[in-house]
Amino acid sequence: MTTRHVQPMLAKLADLPADPDNWAFEVKWDGMRAIAFVSAGGELRLETRNLNDVTAQYPDLTSSVPAALARHDAILDGEVIAVDEHGRPSFQQLQSRMGLSNDATIRTRAKATPVQFMAFDLLELDGRDLRAEPYLERRRLLRALFRDTARWRVPAHHVGDGESLLAAIVEQGMEGVVAKRLDSPYRERQRGGDWRKVKRQQRQEFVIGGWTEGDGRRAGGIGSLLLGYHDGDGRLQFAGGVGTGFSDRALADIATQLAPLEQAGTPFEVGAPGSAPGKWQAMRGRTQPLVAHYVRPELVCEVEFTEFTRDGTLRHPSYQGMRTDKDPADVVREDAP
């Protein structure tokens, strides 16, 4: 299999379009974006958005390429997902499959938490570049390529009436929908507005720039992670802290990852948290001042929240998991104009 790379087309955070008949609406899957490179014979290579090869981490996908798909050379865009006990996509479930390198652990986790590949775009087929074709044509060719299996699926798309689909998604407790213009070509790495993500609650990635020590049972350990995103000039802007949503295991894993990255000074170039601890201390009823530890901004996590405050920090944030598939340099404020 030849080595080449594809940087996925991106969706812009927005409201539902005012002209829904010109758009297709899909479920926004709560998983890991991946490009699947399939060669005739069934060989598979999976690559994340930051161009990391994660093929070996998902043997349940490499061993189950549909027979009809395996007769072609193809490049597919999609999402690797894991589902919870209710059959809903769950990023927390997927966390146990991400970032693994030990073969025995990978096999054990694959049995305990199997994944699916949700294929929603077809970029190349048997040497034919399809990226300039309109969305609906790429979708037609993708749907004709193979039938759904337990591990590989082409999820439905709905032309028009995105409001009804969004309402149904929210009722099921899922994240939101993605709207795609019917005539849109596939533009690598661009977030121009031809694809829009519409969410029931805000959720995005943030760069971890440090942590503050906790109180009570978390005393001496991580109480909150200090978060940031890159502004229009590429500077790391402070976005506040997140101190909820962690399991004990997650806190231990994060501490292990942060330890070798510790540095003396703040990595935040805008809105540095120097004056913020006083406010946090009052809000959380702390009896001791916050102790901040700074790290090189090399790790990315996903956070759910209600909104950005006027000073650019997060309101009601909740930690969702680490994102080993995202490049820190690409993390920006998604609702920025």
C-alpha cells in the first residue's frame, strides 16, 4: 500500500442553515475522525486527523473490511466510534481504545470494547479522485460500494429538515448534527462553512497548559486542568479551568502524561491565569490558595461546556477525555467568526 496523507475537511460550528433544502444532514458521531485507506485485497491503513497511523490499534477493523469494499482501492473519510450500553456513541467508551501500543492490551481492549467505522465520505475510488465531485455524488458512490456490516457502516443522510433530525438526536442524548451543502466539493483541512456542525451543547478541544492542585481527597494531585486555545495570531489564550468529569483512573493517567512536560513559566500568551485563582478560590470555597503547575502545551483534551463568558473563559465545563488524534497547533475557538 502506497503511503499518502489526507487532511480531513472540517466543519464550522454554526446554527442550522436557513435554506435546508440545499443541505444534507447527518448524525455527528462522538468518536475519532479517521481516514481509511483500503487497497484491493482488503489491506487497511487508518490515519487520524493529525496524520498519525493508528491501524495497529484497531484489529477489529483491519480484520473485518467488507468483502465488496476489499475488491477496490479506496479512500474513505469517517469516524471510529464505540457505543455505550444503550447503543449510543460514547467518546468515554472509545477512550479505552485510544493511544495503546502494547499488542496484548490492544487485543484485550478490542474484545471488551469493539469499535465501528462510520464511513460518511468517499474521496478516491480505484484511482479516480472524487474530491471535486459534489457531496451527493460522492455519497451515492459510497453507498453503492458495500453493504453495512457489524463493524463497517455507511450511516444515513437526510436532505432537508435538519431541525427534525436535530430534535431527534437531542432526545436520544447524542451530540448534534452535521450539515453539508449538497453541491460541496471535498476541501482538505478547510473549515469554510460548506460543512456545519450544530450541537445541543458546546463541546470542543482545548490545549492543556497546566493544572492546579486539588482540595480534600484530591489534595496534592490534580484539581483542575488549565486550558487554552490559539487565537487568530496563533497565540495560546487562556480559557479557564476544568475540574469536573474525571474518574480516578483518568486523573492518574493525566498526571502521568503531564509529569514530563512540566515547565517553570506559563505557556499562555493571552489572558494568563495569574489573576484568576482568587476568583476560582471564592467560587469553590477553598480555604487554601491555588497552586498552579505549568506544562508545555503538547496535550489536547475535549471539554463540554455551556458557553464562553465575556472574559473568554468556560462556563460549566466538564472533562470528556484526551484527544491523541488532534494537533495542539490546530486547536482554536470554534465559535470564533
